[in-house]
Amino acid sequence: MYGVLQQATIPDLKKKKTQMKEYTYTEKKDTRSGFGDGLLEVGRQNPNVVGLCADLIGSLKMGAFQKEFPERFFQVGIAEANMMGLAAGMTIGGKIPYTGTFANFSTGRVYDQIRQSIAYSSKNVKICASHAGLTLGEDGATHQILEDIGMMKMLPHMTVINPCDYNQTKAATIAIADYDGPVYLRFGRPSVPIFTPADQKFEIGKAVMLNEGTDLSIFATGHLVWKAILAGKILADKGISAEIINIHTIKPLDTEAVLASVAKTGCVVSAEEHNRIGGLGDSIAQALASSKPAPQEYVAVNDSFGESGTPDELMEKYGLTENDIVAAAERAISRKNA
Amino acid sequence: MNPHNQSIDELKQTAAQVRRDIVRMVHGVNSGHPGGSLGCTDYFVSLYFRLMNYSTDFTMEGKGEDLFFLSNGHISPVWYSVLARAGFFDVKELSTFRKLNSRLQGHPTTHEGLPGVRIASGSLGQGLSVAIGAAQAKKINKDKGLVYVLMGDGELEEGQVWEASMYAPHHKVDNLIATVDRNGQQIDGSTEEVMSLGDLRAKFEAFGWHVLEADGNNFELLLPAFEEAISATGKGKPVIILMDTEMGFGVDFMMGSHKWHGVAPNDEQLEIALQQLAVKVAADY
């Protein structure tokens, strides 16, 4: 029947003994705090790092940097277009500007400024964007951008990074100072489990293997990485062996890791807190289509705006939970076996 | 040090040669923006042949140098000609303007590595912000160089210009000399018909700028205005010059009309223009 998903049939798998690598956490924290702490640390390491903020110092956790480096911090006011131009100009004097505002005002509002003054001009600006996706919650759709990854990845020269937890966001914030070129760094508001090691080196463009598996590949980014781990446990209990890979860098995509994994598993789930059009899933699909196509299911927002609600309610309503990943995994395997 | 430091008579000769380049460049590719380019020629020649301290050994940072940014990128012909004539690249390259594989793109870009250009421009309203950022970086670096930026008057209709205009006085960016090319024309007609700009002096003064006015097509008046602007830097306020120019200046049939904003002369019109722009010493590319 049209509109009703077919029940997945997974013959014989239930008998298989499947183990999922153990992931635990002792603390939850918001990824934006990883940015704020990373900015302070990279500011201490590199005197060329400067901070700019459009009236959201508290929300972006930039206060510690501002306090320690007042001569390297610039309050821009509610004027994001100007902020992007200022940042581009500061790079000419050898500065490494980190701009801070919400993801919506970091991208859609200032797309042309980023396009001309930063991306086309190859300026070394780090566009740091908090409150991305649905999980900023109650403010609603005006602030819940779900198109930012797409807009930013379409720009030539732009690198797009969406780390998964506090530690990884902090590491990414520090690592991007050593890369000469424009970067879009996307993070969020809610407290999420800290499960990546504090000393894990952040390598731009290098996917992180979280669990090796054989039945399907789950490629997740940002807040959906933890959900993928939860889904992996549920799938293991069902006898399904999921390979779980954290794609923190959406552009440049670690195509090698994607293709190697899918060559082994034969089907894919992509998971992201973003519109299904133009996000991580499309990047994966493009990589596969150019090489060896495989059945792929998207866990993403289905081409709609968000709305007010708690983060958990929204993730549930818009289909971004571990259960949604499990269902998508079963569909992908069923298509592979069809 | 300015590498040329020309006298007023020499500046006039250089300006005539630059105007010849402009009409020949846009004629050669039958596209481009001669009107604003001709109107701002004396401004560019004043900066690059008399006022700015710079080296033609171009570096992106321009440490210790004065920097120039063009916000209204469509008047690229005048900038390209002046950069070539000032020694940044061979004047022969002017013949590649707007052609495939050229560094002289329709609107200026850093993408092709053209010496003298530090940011892409063309989409209007962005250059003032960039110039302010560059000026603030100079302050952090304790670099005494000044930052110049040119904007069109129609461009002031872009909102970002006013964001930047609020920011610069607030942050006391006083190593900056902005200039508005007040030719009163834009694509669809006069600025006052399309979107009246009103009293620009009052507007910028209200925002906290040190405002000067100048005749942009008369070196005897323009140079003293620049000298006043330079002496007004370092005093806690950004400086802006409202510079009256005539679009198409130097070619009688192009003067005073928005019609030559983005139209190239035909063969006959080119000949008439070149007759009006005779030079004694330089040579066409």
C-alpha cells in the first residue's frame, strides 16, 4: 500500500551472535561549550586568532575568550553581514577570525557575503555556528536552520565540519586554526553525551570508525552520531552487525572511508540533523553513485521547516531518533537482500 | 613612499592615458563599465601616483603599506589600468580584460592572483566592512599604514554599508579613509529618482564619521582634500570623503548620464573619445 513502509524481513540474522563496541559516558555537555573552551585554548596557542560576535557572546560561550583577549575580540552588534566582511578583511592582516552567531545567521542571512568576500576570495575565516538544527528547541523554525550544510558545502573552497560532542567540537575548534582556508563549523545547544576521548586528535576530512560491522554502514554526523551508537546496540540485539562511522567533516568527504565500508556492507543509512536535501546523505549518495551505488536510507528532516518544542520532542516528531535509524537500517538491509 | 610621486601636470597626463585605456578596454570586449571608471580616474590616479605608500612588489598583507579596496567592483577598468600603469603588471595584459582565462575578470577577484587586488568585489555593499576589518588588523599589528576604500553612491542603498558605518566609529577605526563616488547616477536613473540618498554629510556625521567633501575631477581641489583627510586620521574617528564626480568625465558624449554606466562605445565613438583624450608622453597598450 502506498505510503506504508514494508515490514523488513531479515532472514537468519536473528541467530547470529552480534556484538557492538561499548560506548559509555559520564557527562553530558553542549557542543557550543566545546567551541567556547576550544576558542580560549586556541587563542592562547595562536596570537593571530581573533573573535567576532554578533551580540551572542553568552550563547556562543565566547565570554572567556573575550575576557582573556579583549584586544582580539570584536563585538559587532546585530549585524552579521558586516561581521563576515570584517572577518574577511582581518585575514588580510594575517588574523584568523572566528565569527560567532547562530547557524541561521551564520549562513542563510549572509550567504552572499560569505560567497564573495570569504569563499571566492579564499579568506581564512572560521564561521562558527551554534544552535544548528532542530535541537535549539522552543525558539522554533525561524531559528532552526536545516539547510546550512547544503548552502555551505556548495561553495567552492569551503570546508564543512559538524562535530558530535563536546570533546570533538573543542578539538575541531583548535584544529581549524592550523588549516589555511574558510571553514564552516557547525554545533548546537543541547547537552549531549561526551563519548569521544578528550585527547583524540581532530583530523579534517578523516572519518572516524566507531564500530566495525558487516550488515550495513551507518554514516552519521553531529548530534546523530550518538543516536547511531544507540541504534547500533539495538541492531546488535537483533543480530544485525552495523558499521558506524562518524563523518564529522562533510566537505571534503572521506570518500575512501565511505566506499571501503560500503564495499563490505552493501547498504547504507545516513543520519543528520538537517534537511534530507543537500546534506550529508546526498554527499554519501553522490560518492556512491560515482563509484558503486548501494541501497541507501536517509534519516533526516523530510524537506520541511521545524517548529517549537523540546529538543527530544522535535527529534521524535521529525524522525531523528535511534529508533528511526534502526527502522532505516532494516529497510536498507531488506532492499539489499531483495 | 609613493613610487611615482607625480606633479599635478604629470597626474593629468597619467589620467588621460588611463582614460584612453578605459575606453579601449571596454571597446575591445564590447562590455564593461566606462561611465564610473572615467568619473573616478582622477581619484585612482591621485592615490596610486601621488598619495598612497606602497610597493609594486605585491603582498597580500601589505605590511607597513597603505591598502586600497574597491567596493564598487564594476569600475574595474580604471583600477586595472591604474595598477598596470603604476607597475603592478604589464600594461599589455589590459588587452585581456573580460576575456576567457584572464586575470582581469569583469569584476576584480583574488582568485586569479592579480597583483594589487586583495578581495573580490562586484556584489555591492561589502567593501567597507572588508576595509574596516583590514584597518583593525593593522591596528592590532601596530602597522601605521592607512586603509582606503571607494564606494559608489548608488551602493549606499545596500544595508551592509550602514552596518559598517555604525561599526567603524563605535570601534574608533581612525586609520581608514572611505570615499563615496557621488556621481548621482545608477543603472535605472539618477540616485535621487531611484532611491534618494538625501543629505549624506548629515547622515555620516550622525553616525560619527569625520566628513569631508571634494571635487573628484579637479586635481587642484582633490589633492588638498585628500591631504586634509590624511591629517584627520589617528584622531578617533573614521574619515569619509563625499567626492563629487561626473560620470564619463573626459569624454563629452559620455558625461553626466547614467546611460554609459555599463555600455561600451562603438568604433566611431571610440575614435571621438580618443581624440578628446590626447596624451603627450605615455603610449597605449
